[in-house]
Amino acid sequence: MPMLHPGRLLLFALGTALLHAQAAIRPLDAKRFAELQKQLAPEPDAPWRSIPWRIDLLAAQREAAEHKKPLFVWAMDGHPLGCT
């Protein structure tokens, strides 16, 4: 029996995995969308919602100085989920 080239074997494995993944995907109808939205939406009383977020850095700096509180700066580059 001839040996398969490692690249061809990898392509075969990926293709097989893709076919199985596509077979497991359910169509997204209105009912399924509502279920997913309910599962993924944050709770209305989530702790991060109580943080007084600011988008104007200079205004936030002035406000932090007035109240003698620290300033937390969240700066990033790229996609928020790390998919760059």
C-alpha cells in the first residue's frame, strides 16, 4: 500500500473535520436566534455595568483628579477577541 504524502493526509483530515462540522451546524431561525441572544447577553446587573466608563481621556483624567481616585486606562491594538 503506498504511503500518503503528509500534506495530503493533513488536507484529508481537515476536509473530513470540516464536513463533520458543517453537518453539526443548525440553521439559524428566529427561535434559535432568540435562544442564543438570551444565553450570550450579559446580565443587567453585571458588575462591570456599575463602573462609570469614560471615552474622553482628558475628561476622565480631570474627574479622577477631582475625586482623588485612580484612573484605569484600557488601551489595546487589534480585535477585542484576540483574532488579529
